Amino acid sequence: MSMQYYDLDPVHFLTIADMTWHAGLKFTCQELKLFSKVEDYVLLESQMRGGMCFLAQRYARANNPYLSCYNPSEPSSYIVNLDVNNLYGFCMCEHLPVGDFRARVGSHLRK
């Protein structure tokens, strides 16, 4: 199917994500601009973050004013359970930068 629609042979790619990336570039005819300054590349590389898919702790005990067993002499603590789905897919649906890279400073940054 990828040969038919995108003229891309899957055996030339290590992962489906890599093939999808190339298909997207080919389909949109978007030309990516290369960095002209090494500082820009280093800045971009330093901002990349990985994701956590699972974090667990065998035992946790909350201590906060909302609980009947609250002990004010101990530090307050809370237990949070977050169930977030499709973070990667969501990010891939957003617009990605392709050129004219520059650092944003001042009021654009959140503290």
C-alpha cells in the first residue's frame, strides 16, 4: 500500500514511524530548512524531552486536610492518578516547525 500511495518501499525503513515521517514529507512537499548556526542546533537538542509511559510506587500514603486521618504535624502529601492517552498521536497532529528557527525570550516564556 505504501508503494502504491507514496512510492516508498517499507523494507528501506527501520520503523513504521520513520516511513510515516518520510511519507509526510513527500505528501506535503515541505522542505525542511537546515540550521546554519551550531548554537541553534544545540539549543534545540537541549530542549528535547522523552516521555514516561509508566511510573508506579508500591505504597503511598496521603496526608492532607481533606482526609479524616489528617495529621497536621506531618508534611502534607497527595496521591495523583493521571490517565492520559495518545500523547504521541496528539503531538503528531500539531503543526511542526520547518524553518526560520529563532529563540523566543521575554514575555513569551512562562515561569
